[in-house]
Amino acid sequence: MPSIFRTLAAASALAAFGAAQAQSSGVTLYGVIDQYANYMRSSSGATVKSLEDGAWLRSRFGVRGTEDLGGGLAAKFQMEGGFSADTGTQADSTRFWDRQAWVGLASKDYGEVRLGRQNGPIQTRGGYIDYTARTLGSVINNFGVPSRYDNDFGYISPRMGGLQVEAHVALPELPSGDRALVYQLALDYASDSYRLGYLGLRGRPQAGASVNKDVVYDNLYANWMYGKGTVYLAYLRSNNNTATAVSNNAGTILGNVGGYNAGSNADLNNFYGILQLSVDYQLSQQLRVGALWGKIDDKSGRGRGGSGGSIGAYYDLSKRTMLLALLDTQRNDSNGGWRPAGSAGLKTTFTTPGDINGRTINGLQLGIVHRF
């Protein structure tokens, strides 16, 4: 695999080449560096002190481009890779462009088709879920967010009468004819003062599965834009969670960034419901504050639920640089094993069941996000 420096040099050359093309074409090199200091304390007495990556936006770099083909049609592409700025390592050591690698066609009248590894609507519409954009400080984020899948066919409609539709089908890396597909669907209706929507996923089990049930992720949301702020109400129903050696709720059945439903995990029968209320307010042109509270209900009656909340502040030093500060808590039920997480999973976190299951975890985070 080429080094990160050779790849970045190639990407820069590609961007420079694109800039020299006719005005109908454009290539952009872009990126984000997101770092924050994290302090967390469990009610067991254990603490975590670390520098982490990805409170708001996982550190990344990418190349994207558009070519005007005429008649309202354009060709588009995007390649994006994540990395940890605190260590300099790739987010996924098995592939360089781990976040996105797709090509597509877009029409102003008929919408956009994309082919390849790409963010799904559940990932891209976090800004409609709560004041954190469903990142650090969000209870729904603590549950886990299906983000992107390989071999994905995606369609995004134009917005018509306030309504936009997005649909995806991802093919598994399995023998031909296997049915273990991942489907995603999003409906979003927006007006000047409110927004309503649905984000859904179904992960079909592979043929002959011993547990013949879909992975389910259904997320309803409603926003009221009341002037200088927004009220967010969200409900999530999903069975995409399972126990690991770390905690009762540390694993997913269908990976959040790839994979398929093998249909072998009995936790496919166990559902959770999450209700979350959030609000934010723009105190000034530069400063936005917010708060949320959410409850995870274990529908199976095993006591693996919990509740939590946060308050946060985001201060824009410029159009590209933002400071953030958060106070958050995750209060697990008697057998709940939920842990806080950011846009990226924590590299330093509680790893002993006695520090997680049934515990309350409180946190303080201070960070900086720079986009280029």
C-alpha cells in the first residue's frame, strides 16, 4: 500500500490538475482535523484521561469532483479516508479510502445515482437528530449509527414540494445469489419552520441462517426551528446490538461501517427503543449552545437499558475552526452496558465490565475542529 504521503501528493496533484481544467469541471482536496481532551469517570471509581479523535467530525481527508456534462447532467466522484490525528494512523488499516469511494451521475431534474462505498442517509442526516449532530453527547449515538457499506447502489431524489427521498441497496461480499443485502431508505420533509423524517435500514440474513431475522434500524425525527434555535425530537427502534466480553452492549450484529447479517446471533430477537429530546440556541453569531436527554428502553426486559444527557457549547473562531465543550452522562440500568462515543469510537475507554455494566459514566470534553 502506498504511504500516506505519496497518496496525499497524488491527491494534491489531482486537485491541481482539476483546477486547471475548464470551468465546467472541478476537483477539490479537502479535510478535517478534530481533536479533543477527554475525561470520563465511572461510578466504579475508574477514570479515563486521553486525547481523542473525532468528537464532531472524524479526522479525514478526501478528493471530490464534478464535471458538467451539459443538459443539466453532471458526473461526480468522491474518495475519502479517515485517520487519527492523535496518533497519525489510518482509521482502517485494511483500506486507505475507508470512508467513501464512489462515482455517480446527477441530474437537477431527476436526482442523483451513486455507485460504490458511500455514506448512507442515517450517517449524513445526524444534524436532524439532535444539537450534537448525533455525535459526542448524544444518547442515540451511544447506541451506534449505521454509517456506510460496500458495493452500495444509492439514489437521492431532488426535493419536490419539500419532500426528498433517498434509497440504498448494498450487496454482500458473498457467493452469487445470497440474499444478505443491506437496504436503506430515508424520507425528509422540510419547511421554513419544521422538518419531519424517517431513516431506516434492513440487514437481511444470509441464506440458511439459523436466526432468520433482519437487522432493523428505524429512526423517526421531528424538528421545530423556532428562530435562533431548534427543538429536536427523535425515536429509534433497533435490534442491532449485542454483548461482548467488554460489556452487555458493546457490539453490533451488522457492522456500522460494513459487513452483513450472518443470521447467527440470537440477539436479533431483542429490541431497544430510544426516545430523545434536544434543543439548541444561537446565543451569538459565533456561539451556539445545546442540551439533550434520552432514554434507552430494553424491550426484552433484561435490564439492559439506560438514560443519559449532555449540555454543550460550540464557538466558531472562523468559518473553518470551531471550539467545543461538553458535559455528558450515561446512566446504565442494572445490566446496561452503554458507553459514550464520539464521531469516532474512543481509542482509550473503559474495557472492564465492572466499570461499564450497571454503571453511571460522566464525562467532560474540550476540543477543536479545523476544516480545510
